[in-house]
Amino acid sequence: MARLPNDRGPVAAPAASTRGGNRTAGGSGEGIAAAHLRSIGYTIVERNYRFGRGEIDIVARDGPTLVFCEVKLRRTGEFGLPEAAVTARKQRQIRFVAQGYLLERGIRNTGCRFDVVGIRRVEGEWEVCHLPGAF
């Protein structure tokens, strides 16, 4: 079921288990986010791109625009909304890694954007909040 950007709504549970630590949960969150992005017409280019000490969860294309996407997953509301965890410091790190991506791939003259996908558990269902152009 396709959703418009910024829509919150339940999505199917991830195929991978969210038990067993952050690495597994993060992978599942990225799977949910990738499925959501595909459902609204994005093409996933790469996942878990690393540059230096940083990582970009998903690199995708939204038409001609290259999108660097940060994914945050929360199983409970104890620590607030997941998308709020993308702090100014994290944004700087993502920008730095994105510059590395463009440099390594020799990409020039391409529009780029930074999206955030927050995923949280609400009444047993995964809820997705996609923020295109979040920063």
C-alpha cells in the first residue's frame, strides 16, 4: 500500500526479527524504509554506504534526484519520535559521508536531497514517517 510523503500509517512487519540488538533492529528498519521508498517510486541505489567513520543507511533516486536517507527505528516511545534523533551533529556527519559518496562515485551536477524515515511501533504495527528534504 503506497503512502504519500509524511504520511504515518501501519506497514507490514519486517521479515527479519527485531530481537537481538540494534544491528538486527536497524537492518529491519532499513528494510521497512526501503520497502516504503520503493512503494512511492524511489529506486534504491545502495544500502549501508560507509565513508570514514560514517554511514548512510540508504542511497536512492527519486526521479533525477539523488537521495541520502537516514533511517531511525524505535520499538517504544520511551525515547521520543525516531526522526527527532537526527540531531544537528548527525546531519553534519551524513552531509560529510554524502560528499564522500559523490566524490568516490564521480557524481557531479546532480540534485541531491536528505530524507529521514522514522519508524516506530504503535499498537503492534510499524508506523512510517517519511520526511523528504528533512535537512
